[in-house]
Amino acid sequence: MDVQAVGLSLLLLHFTSALQTQPWTAQNNTQLPVVIWHGMGDSCCNPLSMGFIKKLVEEKVPGTYVLSLEIGNGITEDVENSFFMNVNDQVELVCNILSKDKMLQNGYNAMGFSQGGQFLRAVAQRCPSPAMKNLISFGGQHQGVYGLPRCPGESSHICNWIRKMLNWGAYSSPIQEHLVQAEYWHDPLNEELYRSKSVFLADINQEKGINGSYKENLMKLNKFVMVKFLKDSMVVPVDSEWFGFYNAGQAKVTYTLQESDLYLEDRLGLKVMDNAKKLEFLTVDGDHLQFSEEWFITNIIPYLK
């Protein structure tokens, strides 16, 4: 018998066996995929924002599959939904997208920009499969906001209209159901109203009741990285980017994550994660989402490798 033919047969048999025992995907022996969720007024593929980040990750971590989430059918709808699509519906949509993406089934890292930070945290808490490994939140408002000093296109009609609606009645049912920014509006002057009427933030922060799976799922993260922008002119208070917020009954003095009831009662497992060195607190000496390419490469890329 031809020795060469025998060797080739054995090689083919080994290869066939490997295919049968291990799913053959582009993710075998490559980096974990990265999922990106953009912020208010942005889109999945803006070449100056998420498009740039996507290319940068692909360049600096070769072999990485990067999914920049598009909420809706096309760029225009994606931008509109960042203002007007119920956040719970957005999170459910994203969970379905991730569960059906074959490239993500072995796990993925996630990066959320501005409101995308708390939205991806909701994904981690509500949808543990596929598994999120590291979550990086850039200026995410994890304790909400109490003020909207500016938003993309400050002089535009849409931003002015949002401010009027929030001032008129952020917790009215129609606004809670259809205005994204109202769903993480946190009024420290009326905490009881916030807890009872908030349809999104109060839920994921375990302020309406305790869902044990939220805590269990979040604690599965290897790292939860929170980036605070020290000169942020959009997020009020900026402490929210590290889970801090205003003390109840006023809107001047703030508390830290470690001083919060959320941490002290450990409703999300953040205290355990902090003690286990799973929480990372980074700062940028700039305005909202303003960081250099060099800073990103030095401080963020290591979490993606």
C-alpha cells in the first residue's frame, strides 16, 4: 500500500473528526469578538465615531470580529431610535441579534458609548447567552442623569424638544414609553416618583424589586471598565459615569459608588466585583467621549486582547 496515500487518509480522517467535534467558525483560534453600541444621536457606522472605532480595533487586534450595533433598518432609523425607541425594546432586539450571531457564541467583549454603556449593561444583566466577558462603558450614565445641558446638534429642534418634554413630565407614561432619555432620567428631588415610574433605569439598578439573575449575570463579567470624562459637559452629574449620583433631596452634593445603597446593599454584586478587582475606573481629562487614539490604544485595547 502506498505510504503516502495512507498518510493522506489519516490526515483527512483526523480533519473530519475535528470538524465533527468542534464547530468550525472564523472565531476558532482568534480574538474574542467585540460588540459596540453607540450613543444618543449617533449611528452604528458613522466614519467619524463608531466606524472609526471599529476600524481601529480591527487594526490593533488583528482577527477580531467587530459588530457595531444598528438599531433599526438603516442609518436614519438607527439615529432616530436612539431618541425614540423604548430602551427595553432596544435591549430585547439586541439580545436577539447577539443570540443569532454565530460569531459570538463563544463569548464577546462589549463597548458602550454614552447611553450605550448602560444599555449594554442591561444586556449583560438580562441576556447571559452568549456570554459577555468584558464590558467597557465610555461615559455611561449608570445612575442616570438630572439635566441635559446639550446633546448632538445643540441648536436643533429635536434637542430643544427633548428638554421641554423632560422638564414637562419625564415620568408621565407616554414620555417614559417613547423618549429614551426619560428612561434614565433620575430626579433626586423626588426619588419615590423616579423609582415607581422609571421603566428602565430603576429596573436594571434593582430599585423596583430584586431580580436575582441581574446580579448573578453581571458578576460573571471578567472586567467591568467605567470611563469618566472629567470635563464632561453633557452628563449631569458626571459622577454617574462611575455609579455616583446626587444625594437625595438636592442636586449639588454627590455620593460615590462605594457610598451608594446600590453598593452597600450589593444589589448588583458590584461590591463583590470591586473586592475581586473586577471593576476598573478610568478617567479622561476631556469632554464627553473626547479621547485620543493614543489613549484608546494604551488604555482600552489591552482589555480586548
